[in-house]
Amino acid sequence: MAIKRVWHGWTTKENADKYQDVLNKQVLPGIEEKQIPGYKKIEVLRIELEYEVEFVTIMTFESLQNVVEFQGDNYKQCYVPDVAQKVLKRWDKESIHYELIETREY
């Protein structure tokens, strides 16, 4: 079993590349430095919408307990460091956690 932690954030078109840069150079390395047990990977998605740009992160953990080790008892709370908040327009205050029940790769 694995847990997928899903979060959405939106920014202006003008700030989209800035946010992506902050994410790649500061936020993701900061998460990696924590060496969270059971943290397997992160996927980052981006879509250009009519008036803004949406980002989605999907973190994969071995168990929900690993998520608690990352975020504490209030594990649903989003993880958005101040540096990222400065270039985001809005974001999910809580992440959603899904149980991975099947994967098929071709």
C-alpha cells in the first residue's frame, strides 16, 4: 500500500515561472533534506489556465504514518513555506490523502 498526498496551488501567469523555480530550487530540496522515512517521490504537474497557472503536487509515502512524521498530528495541513507563499496567489490549506490501490504501467 502507498499513500498519495495531493495538493493544489495557483499563481498568476507572471509568477508561474518564479514559483516553479522556487519549488525546484528551495521547496523540494527542503523536503528532501528532512529525510522523511517512507517518503518515496514527488510528482509536480502544471497547467496554464485562462487567467492563472495551476500546480499540483503528488507526494508518495509508504504509509499514512510517514505523512504524520512529515507534518505531525495535523498531517492534513498543507506544507507551503513562506518563500512559496510570496509567489502563489492561493493554495489548498489542506492536502488530500489517497490510498493507492492499483498501478498499471505499460
